[in-house]
Amino acid sequence: MSTRRRCREVVLQILYEDDLNPERNLKNSEQFLVSRLKGNRPLIEFANGLLRGVRQYRRDIDKQLSEKATNWSLRRMAAIDRNVLRLASFEILFGNTPGRVAINEAVELAKRFGDKQSGQFVNGVLDRLLHDQQATLAPEHSPPERSPSTTT
């Protein structure tokens, strides 16, 4: 298992707990990360970046997900699926992870922790999110191609 995948698993566990128990002490997350990632500073920093990012941009992420998950409200989604989507959406929208990598990692998390349909569901929603994100980043008009000059 890749070490970053392990980070995502730990962050997913914390996000799940945040979701189901919003009144809990968030400082316990740091201790949980340190213990689960065995004190590995670079991994802890990566995981903390993901966790802080999802928490910071959660409203924006949830808005995007609500638009992309047609016929599904966030409240109706399974808590695991919802938080896998949040984590991957942060990476796609605000992180440095390539979109396809974020989707592949999310699908693996969904398959491991969700139900039979979670992988497909997560893939579909994130694919729409990535497609729309790439479309907004692409230039509207590409420069006109220069035709080679012909001399006669």
C-alpha cells in the first residue's frame, strides 16, 4: 500500500468521525494522525494538509458535490461515500494531486470502506467534477493556427 494511501485512509476516518460527531474535540485528530502514521513527519504533514483543507473548504466542496451528484443530496449519501468524495474533491479542486490519481485513490477507498456500489458512485461523481474543473481551466479559445506561407 502506498504511504499516501495510508494517509488518506486515516484522514477518511477522521472526516467520518467529524461528520457523525461534529461536537468532538478536533485536537484529538493530531494525536490520532501521529499514532496511526507512526510518527512519520512527512506523512503526518501530508495528512494534516488534507484534513485542514477539507475542513477549510468543506462548504465549497459540498456545494460542488451537490451540483455533480445528480439526484443525490449529500444528506442521503452514505457517510463513507460523502467523506471519500469530500477528500478527493479537495485534492482535485484545491490540492496538488493530479485529478485521475485523486479519483483512483478515492475509488479504492470507497471499495474498501463503502458498500458494493460505492466505487462506481464515487467514480461517477468525481469524474463529472474533474471534467467540469478541467473545462473551466481550459482556455475558451485557442490561438489561431498559422498556416504555412506558400511561395510561388
